[in-house]
Amino acid sequence: MNEAVDSGVFPSAQLLVVKNGRTLLHEAYGNATLEAIFDIASLTKPISTTTLLMQMVTDDKIRLDEGVQAFLPQCQCDTKRPITIKELLSHSSGLPAWEPYYQTVPADNIGTPSGKLQIIDECCREPLEYVPGTGSIYSDIGFILLGEMIEKLCKKTLDKLFLEKIAKPLGLANTFFVPLKPITDNRSQITEFAPTEDCPWRHKVMKGEVHDQNCYAMGGVAGHAGLFSTTTDIGKFIPALVKSYKETCAFSEKCVSQEVVQRFLPFHQTLFDSTWLLGWDTPSQHTNSQAGSHFSKRSIGHLGYTGCSMWIDLEKDFWVVLLSNRIHPTTTNEKIKSFRPYLHNLIFESLIV
């Protein structure tokens, strides 16, 4: 890890390795301490959006086979039937990966409810690239829609729902969204946010404000990105999820049932050679995986654009969380793509075997 800092893979990082409930390694590197808070980008998808949906399915507030239009009537996708929640979760909806919606939002509406509404409407009008359920493309757009659906059904914003339903019950003191307007607490004064890109669009180094441009234009809170966290907190979230998969664990006043968690993680039902389950990725068995070559087929994980990742082996009972700011100061730095599998293999061969 120190060599990775020296060679420019990232300027700051935290690494957590746990096996059979025992912490084997928990260190900070470069400019970070273990108290530093990282923009975890798309790790928002499994930690917040997917977990909230697990709770809602457990509480019979929503069904995985329901169509998007039942909750977002303005979603007029060009298909003979509505896209289902399951298809959004498994990235098999037909929606494209990403669009720069933020570029069309007027400057005065950036970070406002009007800016958010404009982006939601554009997502709902997005032409499909294939018939839902017949292929798989990883899609931020699908998770933007899932986040909006959750807010409409629960009549609360995602940041408040995450705090109430996940962060407080699990004691995640340093995992949160950072709304742009208004800043409702003193989080903007925290000095240990890891910086991300020196952003040409916003003309500043992003620090303590979400890097993802679409999320930023939506106000900093969305279903696809926006969470900040630490390895310490993610190290509390993962055991709760694993326990839910194996038995039952309370994320809030009510439990997330084992049956629901296992329905979200159907290892025997991956589609079209896709690596995606519902809200979670799995290691690729056909090409070089970012998880390396030692995670079992019963493993789940996710990557974040800012340089973050987590991989959880449910069979071998170990997990690795890497938080970094590889995009500081520029997103053109892609050294982490070769470093991540190398790191995971080294961890397994040095600490796990």
C-alpha cells in the first residue's frame, strides 16, 4: 500500500481485512488517517439504496416484480411492459450506463429541487438500449430511479432514511450523505475529508462535497452516489449484512429477513453471463476480476469510481474494504485497475491462506 502511494495509484487510502470476524489488517496510508472520510461513490448503491429496498421488501412495502411506472408514472420507456424493480437492481433494465444530465441543468438550479426534478425527468425519458431482461449494462440511471422511488414511497429523502434505517441502528457515525443546500449540520467543517478531483466543471478541488456530477446537480443525495464513509463504518455494515444472509439481523426497528437478503443474492440465477445480482456485483469467472482470483463464487462486492471497493466472501468468511481517492487530483489516473486485483491476491496469499 505504501508503494501504491509512492507510485501514484492514489494519494490516500484505508484498508480493512477481516477473516472469521477477526481484524487482520486495518491501516491508513498516504495522507489519510483512519478517521479520514472518503467519498465512496457507487458503494452508495449496495450500502444505502439496495439495503433500504431490502427493508422495504421485508416490510411488504414493495415487490421486486413491480413495474417502475407504478411509482414513477412519468417513466415512459419505449418498451411493451414496464421495467421492473428487479431489472433496475440487476442492471438488466435496458437503460444506458450514464448520461451527463448535469450539463443541461441551469446554473441557478444546480443542487436545488428543480435541478433534481429535471434529472429525474430526463432519466424517465431515456431511450432503452435493449429490451429489458435480455441483457445487462451497469447503469447509474437505473439507481437514480430507484432512489427516487424509495423517496416517493417513504415520503422522506434518502439521507434521512439512511440515517434512520441504517446508520443509527448500526452505529455508523461517519457514514452519511452531504446535501448541498442546506447544510443541516457541521459536517462541512470536518477537516478529514479526503479530497477528490480538481474539477474543471466546478473549478475547485472537491472535498466534503460529492464528486459525482449528476448527484451534485441533484443536491448531493441520490440513489447511485453521494455517501461518504470510513473503513471503520463499512466494517460494521458488512457483518450485519452477512448475519442477515445467514440468519436475521435488525438494521432498524424491524428486521431484514434472511429470505429477502437471499432473494437479493441469488448466486444460482445470474443472467446472460452477467456478474450482477440485485444491487451487488460478483467476481467475474471469465475475465480478470477486480477482486483478484481467490474469492469464491459465493462472493459479493462493488466498486466506486473514486477508488473505493469492497469484496465479501460469504463462503470463506472474509472481506476486504479499500477506500481511496485515486481521482485526486485527476480522473485520468487509472492505475488502480491493475493494482486492485494484485492487492486482493496478495492479501489472500499472505493473510488468508
